[in-house]
Amino acid sequence: MQTLLKNLRIIDTTLNIDQKADILIDNGLIEKIGTDIEVNDWNVDIHDLSGCIAAPGFIDIHVHLREPGREDEETVVSGCMGAAAGGFTAIASMPNTDPAADAAEIIESIITKSEKTPVDVYPIGAATIERKGEVLAPIGELVEAGAVAFSDDGVAIKTAGILRRVMEYASMYNAPVIEHCEDESMAGGSMNEGFNSTRFGLTAIPPIAEELTVARDIMMAEYTGAKVHIAHISTAKAVQLVREGKAKGIKVTAEVTPHHFTLTDDSLADYDTNFKMNPPLRTKDDVAAMIEGLRDGTIDCIASDHAPHSIEEKEMEFEYAPNGILGLETTLGLTLNNLYHQGVLSIPQIVEKLVVNPRNILGIPVPVIREGEKANLTIFDPEKEYKVRVAGFKSKSRNSPFDGHTLKGAPVAIFNKGKLVLSQVSG
């Protein structure tokens, strides 16, 4: 059966396209793009998508799938279905599984399990064995198995000496090193260090714990000529360090999560563990720096840091509850609500940060909306208002601080691997 998507606004920044048109898809390929495409209704799946935008498929480059090891929290399949519901046709999976993704068979298993889903998965391999920061992982073997980048995510690569070797080996394959920037000697707190940590009586992580590691990594990238990507950046000084590194021509890129450009540490007043994450929520000034970094291009992309946890774990006392929140099914809504509708980013700029830049960082092909190409599309309605309902999420977990929030801007569907998947995030 053919699929006809009617009355769309098509935005493809790679091809410099912004036009109103229909898209006819046959056997997974874009057969025709034009206005008022006519077909025989009896063998065509027709969808009127007036008011919606079609863009090349969005990718989330920071997702925790929990498989292998914690399939009770998430699996490759459930994570992919959450991604599809949230408007993503592709995700990059982080290596802090159990066991860690430090062997070719684990990388291959993740890819194989994703093949029957409508979402492409690009695994990120562990930089060191068991993510301990002591012995390099077999980087060449991991690349051959399908790894697109390297990280010890959850912790920074332990020493400068190991970081240098990881960068040198990763550079042989033109792969970036993705860093969770936090100085281990200052880690372990429950929230951002500042006025609120004193007020709430919680152990704290100082902003400089992130900034020291960002500075180290940028300097090492300059020394080795390697690519370094700063994951979930969260402090104003860290953004400035990236800005300065880019100005010097160093190969540094950065991502920010919706919760770090949306929430502050004021949110922890009720000790709700759904607001506990690492890096922790910071101050209003830090949030302003995230927004400015997105606006001026210092921050290259938006990523969810999707981190599922069981209800039992999140119901622990605040100090003992694990860090992390769900993100796949709220990222697009929060981005449209807080960035597009607040005049921070235009729709084409959002497409750059959810399609083009993240794929370029990982060195994977950027899909385009053109006749003869595979249909790899994200369809969303920037004006639709809806209430977030965590109970209806496709993820196996429920740890989101945005349950019940009203957002303006919603995923509608994706088309990938020959399948149209309608989103139920917005009802």
C-alpha cells in the first residue's frame, strides 16, 4: 500500500526547502512531492495533516535503553517505541548498561533487537573496559560492530592519560568522544551547590565539578586534534568554555537537555525525586546561559538524556534515589513550547538541532526529503496544546517531572523503515 501525506509544510534545512506540499510514499520511498497529488483511494493510506510540519527524521543522541541488565526499566524495543511516540526516527544508545557496551557482541545485539522497530539505533561504545577508566575498550572492534562514538557515560573518563589514548584511537575512526563532565572527587551529591542546597539540607555538587572536566576535555581535544562532545551541559561557565573552544577552532560540540533549559533547582523544594538528575538542575542564570547557547549556536543539539528508573527506586529518600528522568516522549513538546513559542529558536533552527547537527556529530547520514529517497520523516504540530500523561507513555518507566504539564507543540507521527507510526503522546 502507498501512503499519501497531505497538506504538510515541509522543512528540510539541508536542501533549503520550506514549502507546502503533499508527499506520496511507495514501498518506503518518496515517490512524489507536490501539491494536490491525486491517487486511487482504494489502495492508498491517506492522511490529511493540515497544520503539521514534516521534517527529516529527528534523532536523540543521548538515550539509556537499560538493556542488557535492567530490562525491568527499559528494553531496546520499549525504548524504540517511546522514541517513535516522541517523534524520533533514530536514537543513540549510551553504554552504561550491565554489562557495559564494551564488547562487539553487545553492540551487535542492541542493533539486532532494534531492527524490527520503526526506529534506527546507533550504539555508543564504552571508552574503557567496564567503564572503569583503566583499560581501553577494543575501539576498532566496536566500530566494526556498529558503534558510532565512545563514552564512559555516567562518569567522566577517569584520567587525562586514558582520555588522551581514547581520543587518539577514536580519531582513527573519525568518531567523537562523548563526555559526562564531572570531576569524580566532587561528585556524589544530590543537587546543585548553592543557596537552595543549604536551604533544603541536601548534599551538593558544585558547578566547578562540571567546568573543570569540560576545560580538561577541550584542552585534550585541542592537543590531540580529536572530536569531543560535551553531554548534557548545564552550567553557564561550561557553555562559555565551549564557546571559547569553538572560537579557537577546537573540535568541540555540546548538547543540552530540555530539563536543563526548562527547570531550576527551585523545583527541589518538595523533595520530589523526579527532579533529581545528574548533572543536577542549576540556577536561573544557568538556564539563561543554556538558552543563549542554543540561540547563538554554541550548543549544537538537544538531547533527552532519557534515563528510565523503576517506581520503587524513585520512591526512595531523596539522597538515595537514582538520578535521571524520562525524556523521549517530552523532548519535542518541551522544545516547541519553551524554545519555539518563546521566540528562542525558529522551526528551521530546531530542525538543525534535532536532525542535522546531531547526525553530523556522530558522522551518520542526514536524511533528506526528496523524490527517490527513503522516507525518514518526523511529523509534528507546532500549535497543538496537550497535557502530558505519563501513564500513557510507551516507556516501561514513569519517572518524569512533567506529568500533567500542558505543552504547546506535539509529535504527530514518524515514517521510517516503510512504516507510518502515529504518536499517542498528545492523545
